Amino acid sequence: MTAPAASPPSRATAPLVVSVQDLRVHFKVKAGMAHAVDGVSFDVRDGETLGLVGETGCGKTVTARSFLRLVKSPPGIYAGGKIDFWSRDTRRSGGEPVDLLGISDREMLAIRGDRIAMIFQDPAKALNPAMSIGDQVAEVFYQHRSDDLIGERSDRVPTLVRRASRQLTTGPERLALRLPPWRRQSRALRRRVDALVAGALAETQIANPRKIMDRYPHELSGGMKQRVMIAQALACNPDLLIADEPTTALDVTIQARILELIADLQERHGTSVLYISHDLSLVRQMCDRVAVMYAGRIVETGDTPAVFSDPLHPYTRGLMAAVPSATQKRGELQAIEGNVPEMVNPTPSCRFHTRCRFAVDLCRRVDPELLDVGDQGVACLAYASAAELGVPESSLPLVEGPNR
Amino acid sequence: MQIREYILRRLMIFPLIIIGTSIIVFTLSRVGGNPIAIYLEHEMTPAEVAEIEERYGLNDPLPVQYLAWAGGVLTGDMGWSGVSAQPVTEALLDRVGATLELALFAAVVAVTLGIGLGTFGGARRDRLPDHLTRVFSISGASMPIFWFAILLLILFWVNLGWVSIGRSDPTIFASIAHPTGLYTVDAILAGSLTAFLDALAYMALPAITLGFGATAIIARMMRSSLVEELNEDYVDAARAKGLPEKLVLRRHARRNALIPTVTVIGLGFGFLLQGTVVVEIIFRWPGLGRWMADAVLRGDQATIMAYVLFTSVLFLAVNLIVDVMYAYLDRRVVLGA
Amino acid sequence: MVELSAPGRIPLPTHGPFAVRVRRLAEVAREVLRNPTTVAGLVIIVALLTMAFLAPVLTEPNTPDPYQMPRDWTMRDAPPGTPGHPLGTTSTGGDVFYGVVWGARTSLQLSVIVVGITVTVGIIVGSLAGFIGGKLDEILMRVVDVFLAIPELIFALAIAAVLGPSFSNIIFALSVVFWVKYARIIRGQIIHIKQNDYVDAARVTGDSRFSIYRKDVLPNSITPVMVQATMDMGGIVLTAATLSFIGLAEAGLAEWGVLVSDGQAGISAGKWWASTFPGLMVFLWALAFNLVGDGLRDVLDPRTERR
């Protein structure tokens, strides 16, 4: 499997945080197996922001969810590949990565929310409507920072309180915590958590975090809710933040602020970000590198400016042409014709060939691999080596025409 | 605020509906034959009958009769109960304890078992436990109480001899005082373990029979609510925070699924109320249900009217409370800022 | 015509060329049949209906009134398996199997009549309330609220009690109690449509209120009404059996509730069959219709599962 394109010189040597290798996720449907993610590979390096772009249904969300094994398990199946992950500690000590798809459930729980965090598309739906903001954000601290909460004199802390700090208590135990012998310590615990929560909220520029903590999600505006989500996600200073269309559900005016916030926090904490989006202009603004997905596969990767100014893959070219810009003459809005192909029990072929202007017969029979073309990566037979494929030169498609 | 309006409206309509119900009840009693038939003896002369009719105001225009009756109800006089040979109000108070106790225990069974089963099934959607739960739920909703009771009796009483019919062992019952009318509570107050166990032993089977239908609908509602909640984004978001699945289920999904389940409680209570009639007949439980059954067979209008009015008011009240509770809980979930 | 709001993965095809309608109806049927429990329910219903229709064939009808249980003092309390009485006999010598089969017939007649009456009355009242609106609507809805305040069984019990013990009184009582839900359904549909902009558009083009009613309200209401009616077919028989059990039907009637009640006395002496089999029938009847109603609702009206 060919490695994806190299990153620009300044980042080329940055250590890897995540390396997705030939990821395959299938869904069992009535007609058979739908290959939602069909051999996806890309890397995310330390401190960079990678954009994963594609239209609805191309598999970008499934890919993102696979990182945390959040794909619904029937009907979804992790059918192949690995997702290697280097945490900060691993990188520092030069150790081996863990395969997120292979680790135990317990190890995964330790990573979720702590080393890798995720923010979801619609903050209104991603926050529990019946829990206060403070309680929800506190959960992350209880789950991952209980030792900090207990402090150094852990031997002086009663078992009950210690269990509370790890969210292991049962109903009767929780009632008991209100009683005098444990009340003082339990309250102290609460205060410490609240302080951490307030701190996390303040970091996302929420004014008056203490007041917000007592509120419920429906009392907050969309922008506020997303800030809370971000605060929650970055609470434990994760190595990787996965942002699944974080601004799609927000007003345009708020979008910019949120994006700024994410960028700012990222720089401050050195977090790497995986940005999922279908909004090209957003990706152009926010991402250092971009990977374009189509029908479950990566079709192009590269530095953002390069891919945007010189798209190699016919699909990417179509995308760039379809985005209206201020300089475009009227009447030039181009849509890409055709539809997404059959993803159930597919045969080897280029997934884009049904919509591709340049498709030839070969495209219907061979899976194009992701190849290096300069600093970019493309999965299109037009850039393939006929010799390697063992076919006559003339059978390769020809991609031509002016680029954006 | 929307919710305050809602509560006020419901509260204002409440008495209106009760009045409407009382009108229906009254109409019923006048429709069906002679309301004082139960007081008449066979050998009365027409003159004596006429005199009784006059005494009970049967010659007055209907609205007047209604007001007389309604006035009586409000002052605690609901006439004479032929089947129990005592004033209706007294008869009602005598028996309400037995029925309430039975209904309460049945309700406890129904709620705990129902929520438990619903959670059990809902968390394992489309797998065996879920299918079993659904079969149980729908059987429960279709189950004729009288048949279920008889089956249980055949098994536990005739064949196994584990239970006896009735409310208590008469000697034990007589050995303690009964301030509240609830046998179990009275036993606790009297500090008598024998009496307490006696109460439970007799109540077990009737309570289970009675609660069965309600358990089924609660389990069903809980299951479907849980399945819906588990599909929501916030559940995945909670998982993404690294919370163990049990915690996600308990604190996020289940807690939110309980909210709509509350709405079924009103319905379940209706099931319970209706069930008491049959259950009390079969298990010879000395409560309101059996009182009504006797009245129905003997045409005792006063008793029938009182019973219908009482149960309707109770049913309405419970539904009102449940609806208000739900509106209060739900506004956090549904109502925007 | 606009296919409104409501729910449903597959709305009922009430318009369009005949061929299209048939095909879509087949689609709906197929979807319904996909659920195994629904199919089970249908099978049971078919069995019950067959039993009801073939009653005179399956058993020797009693004279003079086949709906009265036959008496045979020579064959009292015979256990199941006795030759000629596969399910045993009652304490008056009546064949339990006879009771089961003719009870099905009784139940069928009962449920069809009551459902017929209640749906009709409900639609009329609901339509009046919805269309005329205003004060009349308020009043009618209060009336509905009042009716709903009294628990069904208790209400029917009281009505049947004051009218006197007879099966026809039971039918009447049930009709009085069960019509309200339909009124609410229809009224709800009308209100919903009224709120829909489409109506204004139709008015502009000159459609009379009645034609809107005919073309939109009715077709869209069919679904919830159908679901409710199916469930009621089960519930009505259940309630009627309970009423008969308590004692509000004529003695000796070939009706399941009556049979269970008559068989009660023999239980302590170990004679379980006279109550068990008829009771089982009530259960099966209610179960079958509930299963089918549920299946229908899943396909046609998935959202309303909530309330």
C-alpha cells in the first residue's frame, strides 16, 4: 500500500499522531454488505489540522467514528485495516503506537475523552437535555482525572468518596454521600470538580462560567452550546480532536467565532485536529492539509493550497469548479452529474467512474490506488503507471483541462 | 410561561369535568329503573311506595333531583347502600383501605418490574431478551384479568396450596388495631410481624394479578423510549467522553427514557382501577371492587353511583398529576429557551 | 392531492390511477406481513373467524336457541378427552367445545357491531367538532373529556348494570363507552388540516369545505382509525367478556365470559377445564387483534407509538 503524499517540509518531520491504514468498515444491509469505508489511509501529524472532505454519504463520518469505535455495531463491522495512534507519552518515549481497532474496550475507554476527543455536528443534540452543563462537563473530569481530584493524601480519603470520584457509586451509596460522615469530603470533591469545569469553560471564552454550569442546554444559544462541547472535548488536553462538522448547525456569524476558537485552542495546546466537513471554503481556511473522500475512499490528499489551486483528481476538480466564487462569471455554476454508485458488494473499479468525464473502460475494472504525484496523493488511473498495472499505455484515462 | 398556563388550564377544567361526570352518573341512575328499588319490599302497597318515592324526592324535576344528590355528595351523604346495609359514605370508607392497599402494592410491582423489564429489553434491542420482553408486554395487554387470576389460582391455590383466598387470617387480623385501614401499615404500627407477614401472604397473588396488565404497558413504553434515547447523539457523545457503557445507560439513556414512560403511569393506573373489580371478586378481597360488583348484580343505584364517581375522580386526579409532572419534566427536554 | 403530515413510512394509497393504488396497497401489505408477530396474529384471527363462521358445522346447534349453552344432565363435569367432548363439559353438562366455538361467533358479532357503531358515531361527532369549530367544538371536546374520565370497564359496567343484565345491553354499553377515541382522531385530523396552508390554497381554487373533507381529511384519517378499530376489536371482546364474567349477561349464554364465570365454582374441586378453555379464547382473541393492530401501527403510523 503506497504511503500518502509527504507533507510540506516544515511538517514533514513532525511525528505522527495517527496513521490510518487501509481502514475498511462495512454495514450489513438487506442486500448484502455495504462498503461504507473501503480502504482509507491517511496520516495526521503532530500539531497539524487535517481536513477530511466529501459529500454526504461518502463515509467521512464513519471514518471519524472508527477512531473511537463509535460505529453502531450491528449493523457496522470493522472489516479491516488499522488505526495506529501515538499519544504524547508514546511519542516522547519513542514507543510503539496502539491500534485503536485492536485495543481492549477498557483501553479504549481510557482514550476516549482523554487522548482523543470528538465534537459533534449539532450541539443541541449532542448534549444531554436533562443534565446541567456543569454535570456533563464534570463527567469527563471524574472519568479521567479522578486521581487529581482526590489529591495526594489519597489515604485520608474514605473509600466511598474515592468511588464517587471515579463515578462508580450505586444509588444507595450516592444517598449515603449526603450524610455527615462523608458530606464534607464529598462536597470538597464537588468543589474541586466545579473549579476544573469552570476553568475549562472559561478557556472557550464563555463569560460567567459558573452561571452557565447551572444551566441546561436548552437555555443556551447554539454558539454557546458548541463552546461547551469544545470545552468538554479539550478538558483533558487530548492529543487529537475530531471535529465532525462543528459549525454546520450554527449561524454563519457564529461559525467564524467558533472556528477561530478552535484554531486558537489548538495552537495553545498543540492539539492535532481532524476536521470533517463538506464545506470547502471552511476547510480551505482552517486546514493545513486536506484529504478528499468519495464513496468510501480517499481520492486525493495534499497541502490545502496545493489541492485547491491544482486539483489532480477529476472529482476534486469537479468540487472546486462547483463552488461558486466571487470571481466566477454568472452562469458558470457547474454541478457534478450522476449519482453515488452502488456501495453494496461492489466489484473492483474506480468509484467515481460513473460520474467522471474522463472515464475509460479500465476505470470500470480496476481499483485505483493512492499514488504520489509530487507532494500530493491521487487515486486515479490517469496518474498510474501502465507498466505497473500491466496494461497498454493507451488504456489509461487522460485527465486534462484547465485547473482552477 | 407556557407550563404555568398549562397547569392552570388543567386545574380549571378539572372541576368542570367532575361535574360533567357526576351528571353522567346521575343520568345513568335515573335511566335504569327505580333508584329506590332496593329499599322497597315486596309487600308494599302502592300508597306506601308512593310515599317513599315522595320522601326521596323522586317526584321533583330532574335538575332538582340532581342538585339534591350533588349537594348530598359534597356534604358526605351519598345515600344508603343496599348491598352493605350501611350509609354509602361509611361503606366506601370501610372498604377504600383494602382496595387502596392492593392497588398500591400492585402499582409498586408494576412500576419496578415494568421499568426493569423495559430497560432490560430496550438495552438489548432486537436480541432475545428484547423479543421476550415484547412478547410479554403484548400478552400482558391482551390478558383477561379474570382468566389470569383463575389460572394463578388453579396453580397456586388448588394445586400447590401455597396461598389462601381473602385478605387475611381472621384471628390474626382481629388481633391488631386498624387505624389506617391498610393492613400492612397497621401491622407495622402495631409492631406485629405475624400480622405483617399475614398481610403480605394474602396480598401477594392478587397484587401480582392486578399489576400484570400495568407491568406490561409500562415495560413496553420503557422499552421503546429507551430504544429511542439510545439512538440520540448525546448518548454517543457520552460514550465519546470515555464513560463506561453501564454509566451511559443508567445516567443518560435510561434517565431520559423514564420521562415519557411517566405518561403511561396514568394509563396504568386506569388498568389497576378497573382490574380491582375482577380481582376482588375472584380473590374475595373485601374492597370497593367487590362492593361495586355486588351492587351491580343487585341493582343498588346509590352504591353504583358512588363507586363510579369515586373512581372517576381518582382516575382524573392521578392523570392530572401525571400530566403536570410530565409537562414539568418535559419542558427541560423539549421546550426551548 | 397533498399527502399530509402524518407519519407513516408508507402512507395509504387513496388517490391516483387504480393500478398504482393496487400496487402500493400491495406494498403496504407486504411491509405489514414482514413482521412475524403480525403474521402470527393474522393467522390466529383467521382461525377464530373460521371457527365463528363454521360454528353450525363444527357442532350440533342447540335448539331452540343456538346461542344458549346446551344442557345435558347426564354428562356433567366431564373432563377433556371424554368421547364427544374434546374439551370436557361444564357443570350443567354443556360441551365446552360448543361454548368455545359459538362464543367465537358471539364475539365476532359483538365486536363488529360495536366497532361499526362507535366508528360511525365517532366520525360524525368528530367531524362536527372539527368543522364547525368554535363553541360546539369546545363543548363536544369537554364531553369527550368527561367520557374519558371514567375508566372504560367501570363505565360500561355501570351502564350495563342500570339497563339490566342482557347481552344487547352490553353491546349498547360498550358502544357508549368506546366511541370517543374516534371522535378525537377525526377532529384532530381536521384541525391539523385547517392549520395547513394547503387548505387556503384549495379554498382559493374554489374547493368546497366538503370536498376538502372528502379528499383529504377522510383518507388521511383512515390509517389511525383503522389501527384503533383493530385494537378495539380485541379490547371490546375483552371488556365484554369481563362484563359477562361479572354477571351482566344472560345466564347460560354461549359466551366466553359467562362460561368462565360458571366454571369458577368447580375449580376448587379440580374441574379446571370449564373456565380455562373459554378464558384462553378471550386471551387469544385479544392477543391476535393487538398483534395485528400493533403491526399495522408500526407500518402506517410509527410516530404515534408514543401515546
